[in-house]
Amino acid sequence: MSRTPRILVEIGIGVLAFAVGAAVGVITTFTHRQLPPWGLIAGLLIVAALIAGLRLAFEGRLAAGAAALGVLLAVAVLSLQTSGGSVLIAGDALGVVWGVGPTLVAAVAVAWPRPRPRPVPRPEAPSDTE
């Protein structure tokens, strides 16, 4: 396989991971206040599962980093006050935890070291003592 298609594949993975991360960020931002604190906990677990899953599924940190960036960008944009003065992320404890939580979860999941592959056991050679 030549180098150009591999780069295109990496770019495609990054763009798709960013889009999925942004969608997860939007959905979990809208639902983090449902059934306090369970909506918040569920949202953080969903973000963690997405980023950790991508970290484990793909070599390198590109996909996980792109998804984390999508989540964080969605949370940041939706935390801004609208021209009408309404906000989606209130300044209370749930809002503060939701504003900071995905950042911490993303940092830990992206920075986590890749698990080492398990060594393959070698079959034992037949012995002459039998």
C-alpha cells in the first residue's frame, strides 16, 4: 500500500471521529441535566467510553484526540450565552462539573498508555527423555 492512501485513511478517520465526538458532545450537553446527577454521570461515561474505545480500536491517538476535540468544542460552543440571554449549561454545580468533566475525561483517555501486547507462548519442543 502506498503512502498517499494511508494518509487519506488517517484523515478520514480523524474527520469521522471529530464528527462523532461533536455529535456526542451536543447530545450529552442537552441531556446532562436530566435526572440529576444521573444524566451528568451517564454523559461523562458516554464520553469516556467513546474516547477510550477509539483509543483502543485504533493505533495512535489521532482518532481519540479528534473525538475528544469534537466533544470539547461542542461543549464549549453550547456553553456560550445566546443573543437572547439563555444558556444550556447553567452556572450551578452540575454545569461546572459538565464544563470541566469532559475535559478531564478526554485528557486521561487520550494520554493513557497503549496496553502492551501479550507475548505469544511458544510451543515446547519434544524432549528425547521419553
